[in-house]
Amino acid sequence: MKKLLLLALIAGSAHASQNALKSCHELARISAPAAKTDSELFIVIDQTVVLDKALRASLVENIRPFLKPGNAFSVTQFSAYTQGHYASVLTSASFSAPLADAQRADTGKPQLQAFEQCLKQQQQAGAKLLGDALSAALSGSSNSVSRSDILSTLKEVAGKVKASPAKNKVVLLSSDMLENSSISSFYSKQGVRPLDVAAELKKVEDNKMLADFGGARVYVMGAGLVVEDAKGSYRDPKTMQSLESFWHDYFSKSRAKLVEFGKPALLNPVQ
């Protein structure tokens, strides 16, 4: 019975970019409030990077607090256009907002009970959608993909972020942040090369790859991870600092704030 209730709340939309959860307001026949989404979390998974068990657990723990009424989330995976792994939205869901005190007072007890029960079940259904999407994205990750179109993907994702009506827009980006495309390559002998930040930003601007994130806050985890990490390769602090400086300036020019750059783990929780 519980499983059937969860499935009943999943809208089953053919388009992953649409809300995959049915509205509790509609199910309880209550007018939806005019208030906008409180927080929306955009989870972006770079499938050229294989996260270890600890980083996967950290990813999940940073997402969990957002799964509550009034919030929304989406999961997007990407890799390299040249090998057919274009960016795609795996799931997108919005949780119904709780009722304001005045509306609660004007709502009949049976409707109110149905609505509150729906909110609880909606969180469970949303957690299942999220878990399935993360499992699909992470299980499809591989170190064998030779290209990584991070800049072009971020430009695509930025359009969705900017269009969000949420008051608090957060992007959680799981990626090594090592661009490897026709625009530029941040690699050198299978490792990370020191970047001339000004020169790299000029390439971005010349190729019209700056984006507009509409004032979103960005958290990165997995920065600088390379296959050779398993063999004990060393990345000097100056090289990693140049990588962080580049992305800090990129997001600043793209109307976003880089809050934390996990190298590779986040030291503070996503808020």
C-alpha cells in the first residue's frame, strides 16, 4: 500500500525537465499559494569523473536537507558531445509549499489532513526519484571518456537556473572542473596544468561561453580529480589555486557566486 501511494504521487511525465511530482494542492483540492519556490537545488553530475564511496556519501548528505516542502531539485548529467554523452536532465521535481496560517484556518479538517499526509508522502516519492537519478548518473560515470565539455554544459544549465522562480538558487556541481574540449584543455601529461587565468578567461569570452546563472550560489566537489590519483599523483597547491581562481572569475562573470571549491571534498555543507 505504501509503495502504491508513493507511485501515485509520481506524475510520470515523459519530459524529465517537467515536475515529476503531483501537486498536493491538487490532490487535496486546495488552492495553491501564490508564494514562489523557496530553494531550488540544481545537481549537475560530470560523468567523466568517478567518485569514491566517501565523495558519493558526501554528495547525498549535502542534497538531503533540500528535500522538504516548498523546495525543488533537478539532476543533470553530462560528459562530452564528441562521444555522444550530451547533457540531459534525468529528473526534476518540486515539493508543494506548506499552507499559510490564514489558509489553514479556512481549510476543512479532512482536506487539511489529506494535504499534510500528501506532503509527507511527497518527500518519500521525491527521495526515490532523486536516488534513482543519482544512481543512474553515477553508475554511468567512467574515466575512459577522453573529453569533458564543462563550459558548454554550464552555459546550458545556466539558462534553467536563471529561469527558476526560486528565491534561493543553488548549483551543486560534481566535477573535476578540468575542461578538455576544442576551447581549451586544463590537462598536462595526464595531470592538471597550471593555468594562466586571464588567458583562459579570454578564450571563454572569445568563444562566447560566459553564462548567466541569475545570481545563483555554486558549490563544487571533485575539483582536480584525475585517474592517476589512485597511483598517488601529486597536484601542487599553486596549480590547484590557479584552477580555483579561474572558476571563481568565470562564475563571477557569469552572474554566480562560487561559495566553495571542493578539492575534492566540500569542507562545509551546502546551504
